[in-house]
Amino acid sequence: MRYHLISLGCPKNTVDAQGMARLLNAAGHIPTEEAQEADLLIVNTCGFIAEAREESLAVLQDLAADLRPGQKLVAAGCMAQYTPELLRRAIPALDGLLGTRRWNEILKLTEQIQEHTASVVLIGDPPRDAATTAQEPRIAVQGASAYLKIAEGCSAPCAFCAIPTIKGPARSRPAAEIISDARRLVAHGVKEIVLIAQDTTAYGRDQGRRDALAHLLEAILEATPSLAWLRLMYAYPQHITPRLIETMARHDQICHYLDMPLQHGHPDVLRRMRRPHDVDRVLRLIEDLRAAMPDIALRTTFIVGYPGESKAEFEALLDFVAAIAFDHVGAFPYSPEAGTPAADLPDQVPDEVKIERYERLMTLQQSISLARNQEQVGRTLEVLVEGSGDGLSVGRSYRDAPEIDGLVIVAGELPVGEMVPVSIEEAMEYDLVGRVLPEETPLERKRNPRARKVRRKG
């Protein structure tokens, strides 16, 4: 059977989609880039916010409109798990629904939709007697970078988020499996591993272990000494421990980069969000991170227009952003999610106010990002080349995560997947421009090991 697979949403979805593809390929099914050539169409949907659900629904409807006789259409992922009845009403042609906790049953679903005329639904938790696929890698490769999922689900009580309902409580993967996945990635030439979960810093806490993430980082590095970069995403501030900071600072392979989704900067809004609301503690944490790693790049995300957000609370958020000067900021106007506590809160903020506040926040951050980038001019950064053509190459330094942050633009067409030293000569709001420096000889590196470290970290 030929299949066409579309994955929408975050890197965690990408990991699940590539897992489905591996299972299908191992069973002899053949991927195709063309929907019309496929016997089976799979959309791994995103259901995190309304805009993502609208995109997922539109993709499914477009495919359903062009279905030819015999073609099968499956909705997998978050939306299939969260709103299965909505999908079945909106797209009667659906042959199957596959939830986030059962993606590794794609072969079972494929067999069943061939045998049944009614749609097949595999959502919720898998049956207790289901065959285990615990050893199936939780990885997604993107060129010389790869996402490695270290946990499933989420146990955070955030009032605005449906992820715990969609994906269940946090469940840490065994360290041995993660390390095996990391070895496999490096053996295949991956130079950057990005650790992901709904909350990477909650790793091991479901098993009563406080500093399990720091131990995991060290175990991965010991198993993959040739790995260039190990990057952490989705780190919640309340779980960032002194041991984790010390581990990040001590190991050259760990990118001096941290993504912390803070969501707001005013304690009252954070209380209504059911988020950690000690803003002073966050400020001290950032001081500790910058003291341990002066070159650290910090990313965060904020929600504007949360129910009850007053003008004064929003102004406090702007002051918070200006005071910390994050390297990267993502922002979202609040979107009510059915079934979450926040959806029923009073004092919902009008859409036009949300948009105005979003634009003000991003305008402020644009000037901050430019200033942070200007600090890189004159420095030498190690750059992972991701594309080249028309006399230019683009890549990323340790300061930029795949797909969400900025790029480094370099004159000349460089080998994709290689890491090269680049002298930064120009800064823009989000991107940097530089020129390639000639590689040092092995003897020069031996004489000047500090320079090699500076190149990697910037």
C-alpha cells in the first residue's frame, strides 16, 4: 500500500508522525509525496489552539474533497483525540481516527479500515493487552538535527491548556531507551539532538526523581561523545534546579540555550492561569542562568489577552519583557479552549484588544531582539549549515532552535549538514549575517582549546 502522511503542529507531533512512518515502512508500505498516488492518506492533526484546529480541519477537508474510490482517509493526533465527534461530523468520509496515545497502532488501524465499512476509532489509552512497542524510537530527524522525545503527556494544571486531557499525565521514558535513540541518531550523522516533551524539566518527577534530567543529560553525553549540540526545549521555571544549571554550564556539548514558556509576567494573571506566580523567583532564576552561562540565549512564550488581563497587568508584562531582554519571544492572543477552566472565566478580553496587545508586545521584542543580535557582531559562532543556493548558505548557531528562531546567512554555498566557524558582521531583528572563517589546523586547536569552545558557544 502507498501512503501519504502530513504532520501539523509542534515537533512532538513530528516525532509521532515519523514513528508512524517507520512502522508503515517496516511493514512494507511505501510513502509517496503525492496525495493522489496514495491508497492511504494520514493527517497527524494539531489541536492545541483554535487556529491549529482550523488548519487541521481545512487540510482534512481538502483531502476528503478529492478522495478517489478506494482511497482511505485517517485523522491522527491531537484533534482526533480531543474532538473526535467534531471531526466525524465535519468530515463524513473519514475512515479512521487515531489518538495521540495510540499512534503506534497505525498498522492495526490500517488493517481494520480495509475490513470495515464504518470508520474505525482508536483513541484514549491503549488496551492493557495491547502489544508493546516501547522500543520504538521517539525521534524525528530534520537534516543534521533531530528531535528526541523524553516523555509523554503532561501533569501541569495550567487553566488554559487541554494537553493533559489530550495526551494524559506525564510519563517519563526509560533512560536506557532515550540513550539508545541518541546513539542511533549520532551513528546516522546527526549533529544536533533537541530534547523535547511537554515539560522536559519534569522528566523523572512522575517517578519521584528530582534531578533526573541532569543525570539524563550526562548519560546521553557519555554515550555520544561525538555529538556536537544537545539542546533543551520546553523547560518550566519551577523545575529548573541548581544541578541542572551546573550541568548545562559544565558540558561544552550542551547548548547554552534554554526555552522557558513563562506565559506571563504579572503574578495575578499567572495565578488565574494556575501557573507558578512568583515572578521574583523567575528573575532570580534568570540571574542564576546568566551568571553560570553569560552567553546563554533565552527563549520564552507569552499569552496576551488572558481572561481578566487588565491594562495595568499587560503593562507589567511589557516591563517584565524589557527588564529581562529575552533573545527570542513567541506570543499568542488567548484562545478559549472548550473544556478548560479558563474558557469559563469572567472578563474575557475582546479580540481587538488581544490583537493590539500582541502587536505592542512583538514590537517591543523586535527592538530587544535586534539589540541582542547586535551584541553578536564581531563574535565567531559555530554554524550548522541547513541550506544553500544562489550563492548563499543559511544555518543556525547554538542561539537558535530549529524551525522557530533566527538564521545565520553566509555568502557562498557551503555543504549542508556541516558545522563551520562564522564571523558575525551584521545583525538584523531576527537573523545574523557573517562570513566563513578558515578552519584551524588540529595543532592550532590543541594549542588553543579555549578558542574551540568559544567557537561552539559563541
